[in-house]
Amino acid sequence: MSVIAVIAVVLIALLHVYILVLEMFLWTGSRARNAFGTTEEFAAATKVLAGNQGLYNGFLAAGLLWGAFSPDPVGFQARIFFLVCVGVAGLYGAATASRKILFVQTVPALIALTLVLLAH
């Protein structure tokens, strides 16, 4: 796999680690509230749900890192699977929560997916 494709997959993974931190540990703080456009009251009421959501973002990150550093064919299959998962999650988030998610999550995942497929 090309170095550029590996970097793209790792960057997507790091994005999801960052989202994990925001959702699991910083949800009620101003940084997470600004990132997700929530109020203090909403953040306090949804803290447990956000933590669960953050955990799932961590699973996406772990799968992407596994795929980035595993030899083919397993690495390739993991990269494809987890990038598609990120893309689908982004589409759902864009349709149900905020269109911004499309550009933060789905578009980068599709770019990385394209690079992985071109490098294969």
C-alpha cells in the first residue's frame, strides 16, 4: 500500500480518536459543546449517551489502525471495511444530526477509500 494511503487511513483513525476523547471525556466542556453545537443542559443530559458514542468511534479508530498496519489481504479488507463504516456513519450523522458531519467524516473517508483502492 502506498505511503499516502497509509497516512490517509491513519489520519482518519486519529480523527476518530479525537472524537472519542470529545465524546467520552470532554462532552460537557466548552470544546465539545462548541464542536457539536450543544448547550450545557443538553450535554449534561446526554453525557452517558455521548460516552457510548465515543466508544464506538474508538472501535472505528482501532479498526482503521489495525487495517493500516496489518499485511494484506487482511489489512486491505480491514481498511475497506472500516472506511466504509466511517462513510456510512457520516452519512447517517449528516442526515440526522448535522450536515457538517458529511464534510468532517464522510468526505475524508471517501478520499482515503479511493487512495486505498488506487494503491491496491
